[in-house]
Amino acid sequence: MIALQKKTLTPASAIDSEPKTGNEYHIPVLLKESIQALAIHSGGIYVDATLGGGGHTRAILASEKDIKLYAFDRDENALKFAKDNFLSSYQNLVLIKDNFANLRTGLALERVKKIDGILFDLGVSFNQISTPGRGFSYLHEGNLDMRMDESEKLTAFDIINDFPFEKLKEIFFEFGEEREAARIAAAIISQRKLNKIKTTSELSEIIERSTRSRFKMKAKARIFQALRIYLNGEIEALKQALKDAVNILNPKGRIVVISYHSIEDRVVKKFFQYEEKSCICPPNFPKCVCNKVSTLKIITKKPIIPSSQEISENRMARSAKMRVAEKRG
Ligand SMILES: C[S@@+](CC[C@H](N)C(=O)[O-])C[C@H]1O[C@@H](n2cnc3c(N)ncnc32)[C@H](O)[C@@H]1O
């Protein structure tokens, strides 16, 4: 049995009824840099696609008086935390419990057609990852759940216990970039013939046993990440939301994306590069026939990363990369 980290946090909203700063729930990453990158102006309409503990939300609201902000999260706990701790302080904040893949419909229901900037701070919050019952981390004992939206049906338990070998291998390889994907998938299949695999520690043990690499912790992190990304449809949601964001941004409106692993970052980088291009004809064509229009200007040629001081104060910042693009006028 692998020793699991004992120190786990009670969900921040459940500790007591005192208003919280938000940092117990999640410490916002690249806070100053992302707010600056949004280029917020008075009278503008903004979207925080990933409310979490509301660190970025509140910083956006503090940056200009006369703005309106719509904050999405698919996790009911994030909305509850905001309602319990700061929603009542802001007349100009609207919370939307939805997947940001539904950005356009979510905003349309609020009669919003155009926006002036949008922030995506991707992945999971500290609250989600450190709440044992939610099963997001191999460091915390809990049932294999991993749903960001707890009203969804499919859980990590279903994937681990019901999916065929080929599908498990594909998920581990595609979303975890795990080289020992086949070996780990095979070990899961043989273990589940004996008993259902129910908890984070049971899965963690199987990974520990089946990998040949010396870097067992990294393999565990990759497999847990892969399951989470697949289960929550994170990549499709991001692709859809980026497309929709470009369509609803006003000229000079900014898209700011903070990502935490190379798969997400690659999606954002490629999307920005494609949208910036004004021609996608093969290079040997004598003249342009594609009619492609450049919709975005890339502001960050290289991604912005947190300072070493920020990383030393907040380990969750260590893999963050921020990319920024601006809608063409
Ligand atoms: C890294 S946290 C955001 C932290 C936040 N910026 C803060 O300062 O506290 C990511 C949040 O986005 C939410 N999230 C992730 N993917 C989502 C999606 N597709 N739709 C809506 N919310 C999503 C998660 O539930 C989580 O609460």
C-alpha cells in the first residue's frame, strides 16, 4: 500500500461561515499578468470562463469600475463558494453554471452577444484536487470519481472498470503522453478481473506495480491527468470555446489562456497560429485562392510563465503558460 498524503483540506466552503479571501479555495496563477493582458477598459463586457475560487474574477472586477463580468464554472462548488463569500459585493457579476463549451448559449441566455475580453484559467482548482472524495489526485485517498460537474453520469470508476484495453491505452497515451500506456492498461484489465478497482490508492498501486520507469510518481500524475481530461472532455470543450470566443469578441478584445500541460498549450498555440494566418493555400500555389481572413493577432510570441518567486509560493503555478491574442479590428 502506498502512503498517501494525510493532510487534506475540507472543502473551503464547508469550514465555517466567515467570508473567505478565496486563497483557501485556490491561489490564482499569473494574476497581475493575466489582468494586464486582458486590457480591460471602462464600459466593457468580460468573461471569466473558469471561476474556481474567484481570484481572477475579483481581480477583473477590481481593475475597472464600470464593467460587467460573466463567470462560468461547471462545478457547483465554485458557484457556491462565490455565493457564500463575495457575489453579494458585486452588482456587476453574473455567475453561470455551465461548461464553457456552451459559452455562446450561456451568454445568449443573459442577452449578451458581444464581449470585450475572455480569460481561461484551465484545469482544476486546488479545492477540487485536494478534496479527497472527488478522486482527482493520486495523493489523496478517495473514490475514483474525477467529475468536474458532479451532475454528469460517467465517472473515472466506470472508465477504469468498464472500458476495453485498447480504449484505456489510447486515453493514457493521448491525454497523458504515457509511454507505458499499454502495460498500465493491461495491469488494470487483469486486476479488475479479480476485483473492481474503486479508489485512487488502488489505481495508484496498479500504476506503481506495472511501470518499469523509475519515475513512478510521474507515471501516476500522467495517468490521473489522462483520465481527468478524457472524462471531462477538456480538449473538445477548449477547442469549441476558443472558436466561439473569437466569434463573439469585439475588435481589440483579448483572449487570455493559462494552461497547465503541453496538450492544452499545443491546442491554444495552434489555434492562435491558424486564426492569425491570412492565407492557408499550399506554398506552391501561384496566388491565394483560400479567402482565409486573419481574425487574431498573437500578442505573446512566446508564452508567459510565472516567476520563480510565484512558483516557490504556489506549486500549482509551476507548469503554467499564458498565451494572449487580440481580435482584429
Ligand atoms: C484553475 S481553476 C480556476 C481558478 C480561478 N481562476 C481562481 O482564481 O480561483 C479551473 C476552474 O475551471 C473550471 N473548469 C474547467 N474546465 C471547465 C469547463 N470546460 N467549463 C467550465 N468550467 C471549467 C473548474 O471546475 C475549476 O473550478
